Amino acid sequence: MSDNPEREAAPLKPVWFHILVTLAESPTHGYAIRKSVEERTGGALKLWPTTLYGALSDLADRGFIVEDETGGASEDNLGRIRYRLTEAGDRALEAETERLDRLVRTARAARGARPSPA
């Protein structure tokens, strides 16, 4: 592994990106992550449990997220595991956000440089 593990992960899988974006807002549990991603994408991305928990496991294996033990149990999340972004996860999210921004700027510049259709 290199000295910069978040760079190795870029480009991030879209599912990973959306999970990290959600966790950048605040630590939360799997079901809340699922609902947040679905809302943020206007329903275009639905994280079924197998996909969601597989992605959470992969992100944890890479050190991008950890279980959050600071949040107490409440009636709405009793027994649910909360996850939070790590510093490495935050850096990976920033690197991916910058990468996507460069791609969008490149595409917009190319579209702006092409001749108008006749």
C-alpha cells in the first residue's frame, strides 16, 4: 500500500462516493444512509441492504469509515450501528470531489469550444 491510500481508491465507486458524502454531514446508521442517498439522487440510486452493507464493509476495510461509538442509543436507532467518516475517508472524498469537478470543467470547456450545430 502506498503512503496515500485515498489516492489509490480514486476514482471511488459511485456508491462509495454517495455514502461518504452522507457521512461527511454527520455520523449515522445504515438505514439513514440508504434514505439520504436515495433522496440526494432523486431516487436514481437505491442502496439495497446487500449493496449498502457490502460497501460499508469495503469502506471500513480501507479505513475510510469506522463504527461511531460516540453516539448514544435512542428509540429511533436502538441497536443500529452508526458509522462515521475518518480523516482518510474525508481526504478520499475531497480527492474524488476534485477529480469529478475537473471532469465536469473539461467536458463543459469542450462543449463550449465546439461549433454550434447548423
